[in-house]
Amino acid sequence: VSWYTKKLDFRLRQVVPLGGLTFATQSPPGDDRFIFELLAGPGATSLPAYLDIHDSCKLAGWHHLCFRVDSVDGAVDQLRHRDVTIIAEPRDIDAVGLRVAFFADHWETSLN
């Protein structure tokens, strides 16, 4: 919760403890329609730190979250100013018609 509020300006909307777990909902600045939920439980195992997008893909299952922005290059510049680790520089992916970049949140690298 703290990382997303400090690095991405998300707003904490609600924290609900339920059945030994804690649910937190957040929204980006100025948008109450988009809600991002985080779930925490006791005794979670730490994941290894990743500094490369290809290394992070070695884990089984779904493992990244995508945000659509007006300018990928502009967003990467803003993230760098907030000391967020960029693990894949902006590039065009012609097969899907998108420009993408990847950054690490606090679960993917201990550098943040």
C-alpha cells in the first residue's frame, strides 16, 4: 500500500481485515472508477528480487500488472524521478501495436 501511494500517487480508499487477511483498495489520483485491490496474509514467503523482465517471467502463473498511460516515455521519466527501478526500457511491440516498458514494484526488487 505504501509503495503504491508514494511511488504512483495512488490513494488508499479502504482497509478491511477479514478472516486473518487484510484487504486494501486504492485508486489512482483523480479517478474513482478504477480500484486496485491488494491482499495481505500472515507468513508470506518472499519472492526473489528481479532486475530483468525476462528473469521475472520464470515464475509460474500471472505475475504483472499493466497500466495504460498517455505517454510510456513520459511515465518512465516520472517513475525514474521517483526512484522506481525500470527493468525494461520503452520499446514498440509491433505484434500488439503497443509501446511498453516495465518497472519493478517493491515485490520485484529490493532496490526501491
